[in-house]
Amino acid sequence: MRQRIITGALLILLLVVLLCLPGWGMAIATLICIGFAAWEEYHALTLAGHRVVSWPAWVVLLGSVPLTRIFGSGTLVPMMTLCLLCMSAQIIFRETPDLTDLAMSALPILTVVLPGLCLVALSLVDQKAVEVVLITLTFAVPLLGDTFALFIGSAVGGKKLCPPVSPHKTVAGAIGGLGGSVLAAVIVWGIAAVTCNAATLAKLPTAWEYLLLGLLGGVVGQIGDLFASLVKRHSGIKDFSNLFPGHGGMLDRLDSVLFMAVLVFCYRILVG
């Protein structure tokens, strides 16, 4: 536990440092992290016996920052479409095409690359203060939710949440995690209200929108966590890698954050 806490604190410090970078710097750092996470999921699926095609994912990741910078977030759908088309064509024209291989090749695109590009798009928001608040919200809601779920679930115990996927998670922990996620959103709202000027606040969520994003973010974050557990169980592994002592791999840390990134990105598109 001590090692886990130390590593977690260092990762939070790293995030703070990255948030101080210009938007393009944060976007590139995000891209590197997403690349690690995508590799980990493809590697896990390969260990499970699937013949995945991954090169289109790397092409999309390499082109995402300049294309998003130049043309905006509207490039996400065309990039994903082209990526899936290339994967489909390569697998279809194999001597022994397998629909499962196609589905497993597309899985990291939908669960890591696309959410990661949503995070990249948030990093390239024009106003720096808005970018910092939205990215902080994207990380704080699922991570504080994970922390509350861990400690409350361990202290209370009780009925299991989803034992076929994650035998240690409990209903009490899930409820506590939702409370932690809402609290994180309230904290981010409070800090933004104190530190941001009126022009910036006009581009940020209102108080009730923070509460809604905290609640929905707690739900999607826990689904992301369970999804990652399902992939690991399918692949017969405990962690995606040992990149972070006590925490596992990049995807072990970003699973819930990636799902939250999609939620915040959709909010930004619909409301912002």
C-alpha cells in the first residue's frame, strides 16, 4: 500500500507539471500515454490468442495532434472511420479471415484510441484556463472515485458488485466511489470559481453541470474500470504491465479516465 501511495502521489505531481505546459505540449504527452495504453491492450489481446491488426491505430495516433490542431476535433470521426476500414480490409483479405480478430483489433480503437483522442482534443482547447479545468475534472472525478471505492469497499465489505469480472469490488465501494466522484467535481468547481475570471467561467460548466458530470463520470469511470478488468480476465493477466510500481500499467491507471474523457468531450461539444 505504501508503494501504491507513493507512486500515486508522483503521478499526480506529474499531471500538475504537464498541465503547466502549453496545450500542444500536453497533447503530445497525452498522445505518448495513450500509445502506451493502446500497446498494452493490443498485447493483452495477443496473449489471449487473437491475431490483431494494430498499425492503423499508430497511424491515427501520430496524425491526431497536427490534424486536430489544424482542423479541430471534427477530424476524430474521419480518422476512426479510415482506421477501422484499413483494419477490416487487411483481415478480410487474409487466407483465413476471422471476425473475432476484426472485433479484437477494433476494440482498442474504441476503448483506448478514440477516448484518448478526446483527451487530446481537450488539451488543445484555445483558452489555457478552460483546458486546465476540463482536464483536471477528467482526471479528478474517476481517480477520487477509485480512491473512495477502494477504502469504503475495504472497510464496509458486503455484497459483490460484479464478481464474474472483478471479485473484489463491492456495492458499498461502488456507492462510495460515486460519492467520491461527485465530491471531486464539487472541489474542481470550487477551485475554478475562486481562481477563474468571469470570461473563463462563462466557458465552463455551471454548478449543477459539475454535479451531473461528477455523478455520470462516477458511473462511466466504474464501467471503464470493470471493462479493463474484463479484458485482463479474458487475457489471463493481473495487470496490463508493470510500468508503475503498485499500480500496474498505463491502462490500469487510465481505464476510468478514458471513459470520463469521452463524457467531458461530449459535454464540450454539446454545451461548449
